[in-house]
Amino acid sequence: MKLYFLGGGNMASSIIAALKNQYSDLSIHVVERYPEQRETLVQRFGVSVSETLPTLQKDDVLLLAIKPQDMAAACANIQTNGALVLSIAAGLSVDTLSQYLGGTHRIVRIMPNTPARVGLGVAGLFADVEANDDDQAFADKLMSSCGQTIWLKDEAQMHAITAVSGSGPAYVFYLLNALQAAAQAQGFDEKTAYEMSLQTFKGAVALAEQSDLSFGELQQQVTSKGGTTFAALECFRKHQLDAHFIDGVNAAAERSLEMAKM
Ligand SMILES: NC(=O)c1ccc[n+]([C@@H]2O[C@H](COP(=O)([O-])OP(=O)(O)OC[C@H]3O[C@@H](n4cnc5c(N)ncnc54)[C@H](OP(=O)(O)O)[C@@H]3O)[C@@H](O)[C@H]2O)c1
């Protein structure tokens, strides 16, 4: 069995890095059109590379890691020969992929996120009708090396997972950036403000991980009525920050749906 990646860009590199950490003997081949990128992949991961996809065998696995807009053209010349196909392309349904790939339904769709690079990702997975238990177990093992896996029963939930965990790291960076800006507005220099913000997030996440309390209860623990945190949270509430946040996630899910229709 060989694991082929079609596309050796950002997301493929993140997944390969995590896989190589855990399964050093896994045979990986990357198909990538840029010669410089092929060279980088060989140097970084010791994988084999080529410009075009070699002939697939039934026990091979093909992971599609190119941009959705490139998919139709790239798949036009692929004979899957019964191999399992995994796709991380945003917005492309299993039916669309099946059409591109000559009718196979041995497909598992995956929505990863960028913390996969450090083994702390979240991936949503959905199995098409011909992906059997072994196929699903393989996909799960693959993505578990990059973090947590969440299996979806309904493919439509892919839009929701895209909006929550797929785009989620950007929301966290947005909040980190806002906290750093607030710290600088309080007079701290850029570097100190950066470190304070990052460590505050890390500390709060570690605290939440070690606690049985909900996020709301943890928030209450540092909020005494009339105190400093209370003053900040009242300000957030007045501006309906949480409602805006929910609107933002809704907008991402709606955009994912629109893109799938396109
Ligand atoms: N980045 C994320 O946060 C993220 C999260 C979840 C899912 N995804 C999904 O992951 C997929 C890949 O995203 P990415 O950010 O890793 O993209 P990327 O960095 O652009 O990587 C794709 C690579 O594949 C190459 N390529 C395109 N068509 C090819 C072909 N026919 N044969 C060989 N190589 C080809 C591209 O070359 P060119 O530059 O010439 O196109 C590029 O080097 C996308 O479908 C995206 O929806 C990404």
C-alpha cells in the first residue's frame, strides 16, 4: 500500500509532517507540479515525488490536497482503479468528487485545520457509501496523527465544521491580535504585549483542559460582581460580542454552502 498525495502545498505538508512523526515507515509519494516544492518535500520528509500521478493499485490511497478550483481538471486523467480516495478540498461533495473521478464512491471527505501541523488539529470526516469500515479506520488513523477526529453522519455538517474548526484558528488569531492591541493601548511594548496575550491564551486553555467546569463556569470563577473582569465583560455584553461571533460563524457556514453550489 502506498499513500499518494495529489498536491504538496501547505495542508499536505502539515499532514505529512504529522504522519512522519508517528509512522516513519509509511510509504508516501507526493505528486506536485512545482519542481522547487518537490525538492523541498524530498529534503523535509524524505518522501518520493513526481510531477504526474503513477498508476494506482486497489490497495493504494490517494489523498486529494489541491485547491477545489483545480480539482476537475486534475481528476480528469486519474484512473482510481478501485483505490480509496481521501479529499481535504473545501466545498467539494463526495458526489462531485465521484463525478470528477469516473464514478467511484470509495471516498472519505475530510475537513482538517492548520493546527494539524503541530498535531493539534481537528478534522471532520464523512464517508461515502463505498468507503468500508477498514477505509474509515485508515482515514481515522491518518487524521488522528494530526489531532482529533470527528465523524459526521450527514455530509451537510461539513459546512458547520468548516465554519467552526476549519476557519476557527483564524478567529483565535483575531482575538489574540485584539488582546495584543489592547495591551499595547495600555502602554506595553509590542513584544511584551504579544507574549502576554499568547501566554494568557495558553494558560486559559490549559486550565480549561484540566478542569471539569464549562467555559462559562470558568469565566464566572474569575468574575466577581463589580470587579475588573466584570467591568470588561459588561462592556463586551453591551456590544453583543457573542451574538456577533455567532453571526460570523454563520456567515462562514453560509459561504461554504454557496461555494459548494458554485
Ligand atoms: N490551508 C488550509 O487551512 C486548509 C484547511 C482545510 C482544507 N484545506 C484544503 O486543502 C486543499 C489544499 O490547500 P493548500 O492550502 O494546501 O493549497 P496549496 O498550498 O496551494 O497546495 C496545493 C499544491 O498543489 C499544486 N497542484 C495543483 N494542481 C496540481 C496538479 N494537478 N498536480 C500536481 N500538483 C498540483 C499546487 O500548485 P499551484 O500553486 O500551481 O496551484 C500547490 O503547490 C484545498 O482544497 C483546501 O480547500 C486547506
